Amino acid sequence: MSLEQKIPAGWKKIRLADACLRITQGPNPKYDKAGVAAYRVLKTKDIYDDRIRYDSADTISAKVFDENFKSELIKGDLILAIVGKGSINKCNVFEGSSGVRFIFTRALGLIRPNSKILNPYFLKYVLQSDLGKSMIDAGIGGTSGQQVVTTTHLKGLGFLLPPLDEQRRIVAMLDKGFAGIATATANAQKNLTNARALFENYLESIATGKGHGWTTTPLGEVCETQYGISGTMNTQGVGYKIFRMGEVQGGRMVDTGQMKHIDMAAADFEPYRLRKGDVLFNRTNSIALVGKTGVFSLEGPYCFASYLIRVIFDPKKMASRFAGYVMNSNSFLEKVRAKAAQSVNQANINATILRAEVINYPVDVSVQNEIVVRLDTFSEHIQALQAVYQAKLAAFAELKQSLLQKAFAGELT
């Protein structure tokens, strides 16, 4: 497959194999427990388009390294992910880490450019362009669970190659342009991170608040709890929509448009019918996600699955949205997760533990609602910054591809 476009003066069409000293797949080393920091193996997890994470690479022993010494990486090698759905196409130039020797695994491909013909950073930008990625994707084979691009396909990739001096000029201009994009992206990320930190700090001050007009009680003194329903769910839209743990998002219960249904008689449904202001607590999940809480505020008939606990607050004592914010605070989650029963990849917090967890709150519900208004304002500001950030990321990605397209058409001046 080759790039079909006008060839600028001095450029030529070339196959990747004709511009490289070596194109090969990594080995499948047999690891031992004697790994040392001086010897490491790069895997797909270490390769990103903007960097290689040398320090995160797994250590290996000198023996394993020696057994696979033919796969030792040298400065200027290009490493490309060639195995795994979602990973194929990630690539970067190997620069190494002082005092450490590296090999690479079978999930990665090695491309060693001939330095008299091909600049490795120019090749990196070629492969990171939309056109370069599409050429690599065209060679994907294997099963949907284990996709692979062969080195034979890589060797046959065709692209336009300018003289070395022009390659270096293009790389320098792209480096400069991408550095500017990276700075703008980092600034947008910093604004979003700072806003989130302010929100979290304010929320923590509320969750741990004490003083005049505040009280501390077990959650069970201001609410009732109920486990959700167990039953066979379907994706055909038969019966009632049923909330599961994945629909607890951002402190709310969200109808994603892909909700499952449960078919049951109306009389059986009613005890589990959700009403506005109900709070749903995710009682079963990984330890990092268990305890997520969402407030229900939608129209229509919905119920909830057994791995959620419905919390119904006494409106004379507790505003449900205030409780929802506090229950999603780091301090509340840390306390309740510390009491979770844990098994392999799963944690469980039962209703007894939840009701016993203490909560700080103003006795006056109107004060609670005033706090909710302030938290909502914070949250809306963060959502606006998030939208701006995502828009900038999209614009930057488009600008990056535009620069790459111009570069490989000989139009970058």
C-alpha cells in the first residue's frame, strides 16, 4: 500500500524495507524472579505516541537478557505496537536510559532505519499520521480478540521520502509545532485540574464540617435503606428499565440509552419503583469504585438492581442531594470502603455498614439546600471547563494531523 499523491521535487516513493536495516518482531522471553534494574523489557504498556516510559518497564535478569541479546534495542530504533486491539499503531523512537539495557517483547515490532536514508523521527511522524495509521491498520489480521500486524506487512509499507536534510527540517518544524500544542494542552488540563481541586477541597470542608448548627449522626438515623431486585435482565426493551452500577455517573443516575430491562408484573415492580430524590449506593464493585452514589431525578418508570442500595432520606432532616454530595466525598468513601468485605477483584458494603457510617450535616435543611446550590455552581463550572478542554483536545488533534498532512505533501514551510 502506498501514498497516492503528487511527489514533491527531490522526494521519492520508497518501501519501508528499502530504507531500514532491520524490521522484526520481538521475542517471547521466559522471565525469572531475578530481575534487576540494569536490564529491562519494553512492553506495549510502556509505549506511547508522545513518550516511552522507560522507568515503568519490567526488570529482567542478566540471564534472560543474554538469552535474548539479539533483541537489544539501540538508540534510534523505532518501536511499534503490532499486537492487541486498541494498542496497534502506538509507536515512538527508542532513546534509552542511562545505565540500562533493553529488549522488547513479541507484542512490539522493531524498525531500525538506515540512518543514511531515513531519519527515525521522520518515520515516527509518518506512522503517527492518519494516513500512516491507516496503512498499518490495513494489515491487521488474527482474531478480534488478538489482532496482529505482521512484519511482512510493515516491510511493504510505501511512503514518500524526502532527502535527509529535508527530513530533519520537517522534524524540527513538527517538533516545534507539537511543543506548542503540548503546552496549550497542558494549560487547559491545569485549569481543569485546579478547578476540580477547588471543588474537592470545598466538598471535603462540607463533608467534615462541624460547628454551630451542625450535627453528626449515623446515616441510618436520617434514612431508610432497601436492596434492589434480582432477576433476569434483557436487552430487547421488555419490561422496566433497571439501573445497574454503570449508570451511577457523576453523582447522578444516568439513562445511557443502553439500559437493560427486567420483565416483571406491575405489582412486583412497585416496591422497587424509583422516585425523584432517591439515592442509589453501589454496594458491590471493585474497591476503587464501590460506594459510588447517584441521585435519581428522571421521569418515567425505573427500578434498580440488587447490587445497588436505595437510600430514602427523611426530607425533614436531610436533603437527598446534599447527602449525595457528601456520600461521594473522599472522606466518606475512605471511611466506608475501609469497612468493605473484600474478595478477589470485588468489594462489598452492606446496608448495615452503610447505615452505621456517620455523616456531618447542618440541622437546618434550608442550609443544606444552600450548600447544594454552591456545589452545583462549582460542578457546572467544572463541566464547562471539561467541555472546553475536550474541544481543545479535538482541535489540537485536528491541527496535529493537518501539520502532518502538509509535512508529507511537501507543503510545510
